Amino acid sequence: MRTLRKVPALLGALLLAIGTALAAQEGIALKADALKAEPFRDAKTVGSLATGDRVEILKKQGGWFQVKSARGSGWVRMLSVRRGEARKGDGDATGLLGLASGRAGTGRVVATTGIRGLSEEQLKEAKYNESEVQKAESYTTTRAEARQFAASGKLVSRKVDYLPTPESAK
Amino acid sequence: MGRTSTSALLPSLLLICFAGGAHAFDLGQELKKAMEQGTQQQAEPGRPSSSAGGGIDLGGVRGLFGFSEEEEIAIGRQAAGNLLGAAPLVKDATLQKYVNNVGRWVANQSERPDLRWHFGVIDSNDINAFAAPGGYIFVTKGLYRLLRTESELAGVLAHEIGHVVERHHLKILQQSQWLDLSGKLLSGAAGENQVIKNLIGNGAEIFARSLDKNAEYEADRMAMVLAARAGYDAFGLPAVLQDIGHAAADDSSVRLLFKTHPHPDDRLAHLGDVVGDRFDGLKGQTLEKRLYRIKP
């Protein structure tokens, strides 16, 4: 019984591992940034990426990606790179040009009707469901229960200040 | 901050009306009281919202606009019920309890730890997440399935918690509906329930409306910090944005998300501009193994 139950979990983990590796293969630099020898701010700078540079993402660690590019290999801040090809729906060239200006695709999304899922139309037509609200409320976790849950995962709360706005960060 | 006086005053009329909707009230008296409160509120330091951008000073919401927490929850409950009418909860009690545990632990780190927070996974293959006023937060099954770690779930929920903490949805309600509503209230034609229904509009339409994009960026910034405060790896939300970033905008599963939010690439770039080295040395847990996996 036990082994049987483990099979799907193992399969799931395997699929997940494959999925992550595939999804993590390609990336594009969203902005210019340094390549570091290790995933730390103070690590030696071994190169740099320019906006739009294609990279191969090898690994993720905290806020860093280990990448390989035509300009060399190293660790780059995760927020400077995005996974995947140029934005789909844009032509390849415009996608890259758009990326350079940071505006590719924005404002070009057109809503249409008759789509599966939570479309605007479906949301508008939705009828209030009291019993589902009550069900949702029945799962509520109290402040104290949450503390226990955190402790069981060895999550320790700590003081972290809110981030500045872009204007005040400059 | 100098722009608050005119822009904030008009919507405040609505909320004063709303607050007084169930009782008889004296408009002049209420207005005076609210303005006095508003002046005090705006002097309150240290709120992240004070620099949120957008048309109305959010720091004034509680005081000047005068929504009580009870009223906020009533609005959120109605909106949540409408959303659940479109997509019910996934029938998996373990899953629902799990997201409440993660969500509540993150919400404990916010400025509203005592709200009765509710989290849920709804049965839709769309990729999206929703927050309603008062602490009602829902993630679609489609989005949940993309998650690889508990820290990614924490990051997604933390973004929605940010909207609730900053009362972003109350703000758009005020902008879009105040005139219509104040008219109805003044005529004495509507009870409180009707007022809430009018305020929210048809069905769950409120969730199809866009917030100010600065409100989205603000929720992203808060999400990384709240997740980090909770002991998680701060990069859970960015990792999810990385994943949905390469879905095409015309893919139906992300259409509504892309319509109502800035593109994930722009959100990542925005975070990149402000994060810099701020989370360096702050290691957090990803808890990949503890993430509850939805049955296929």
C-alpha cells in the first residue's frame, strides 16, 4: 500500500524536475546587469549582460540565476532576466525591440467573449453563492494556528522593511 | 501630498453616505467629522501607501472615507460570494486548509494581522488570483498548478494580501460608483444590502476591473517583503511571474490576468529597479516538499 501510494508522488516529482529543467533553458536579459562568479553581491564580476541578450539558465538559487551567454557565464540577478523566448504574439524582431524599451505587448491585449474560464462575461453574470462563501469561511485559519503551521515548517518571522517606490529608490 | 484636498473630497462624500446608509444621518455633521479625521490620518507617518501614486491618497481611506472594517468585510463577502458563483471552491478540504495556513501566516506579518482572513482555491483553469476587501482571497486551480514551492504560493497570496492591506479595491469602488450611490442613498431608497450590491455592480464584475498599475506594482513590492518577513524565500512571486510571462497574451487562460495587470515582464523589471541588493543575505525557505499537490 505504502509503495503504491508513493508511485504517483515519485512520478510527479520526476515530471516536475523535467518540467523545471525544460522551462529553465532559455532566457532574455530584461536589462543590463553584471555577471558574477557566485550568487552574491560581493562576488567577483566576471562579465556583463546587455538588454535583450539571450541566455541559457542553468540553475536558480535565491534571487539569482546561473546563466550561460555569448558574453560569458556566471550568476545574474533573477529580476534582470526572464525565462522563455521573446514574448509570444510579438514577431521575433519586434519582441526584442519591444523588450529593449520594456513595452512589448503592453496595451495590445484585446478582450473577446466566448472563452472558457473566468472571462469578463462570466464574472458579470455570476450569481451570489452563499453556501460556497460559508464553506470558504469554514476553512479559515486563526492567527495562532498559523503560528503553529509556520513552526512545523521551521519558518521564523523576521523584521524586513517595505521596499521604496522607484522614485525614491533612485 | 498637496493634491489630496480636492481629489479626495469628492469620493469621501460617497463613503460618508455609505457609512450612514443604514441610519438616519446628518450630512453636514458627518462631513465635518470625516474631514477632521482625515486631517489627522494624513499626518500619520510610516505607511507604505503614502507614496502609492494614483488619483487618491490611500492613507486617507480609513479616516477621510470612513469605511468601517465591518462595512469593508460586508462588501468583500458579497464580492467573494459572486466570484464563487462563477467558480466554486475546488472540492479538496486538505488543499483549502493548506492555503489558509500559508495565507494566514503571511497575513500575520502585515499591518492587518487581526482581520479574519479567508483563502481559497477556485475551480477554474484560468491563471489568476483575486482579492476582495476585508480579506477574501482566491487563487485559481490553473495558477495553483503552476506552483513548485510553498514560497511561490506565499508570494502569490502576499500580492493579494497587499491589495487588502492597502484597500486598493475600495479605492476603485469609490472612483467608479460614488455619484450613483450617493444619489440613491440621499433619496433614502436603498437599504445597506442594496447599497453593497450597487457598489459592487453585477456579479463578480469587480474582479474584471483593473486597478491602477501603481497599485499592482505596490502589491508586488509588498508581496516580496511580506513573504520574506514570514521566513520564506522572497523570490517566490517573481518566480511565478517568470512562468506566466511567457504565456501569450491571447492565450485564454491568462487573458483576464493580462488585461487587468501590467505584463509580468514589466512587473519583474519594476521589482528589479527597487530590489537591488536589498534581499541579499536574507535567506528564506522555499519548502518545496511541503507544497500540497492538487490531485489530477
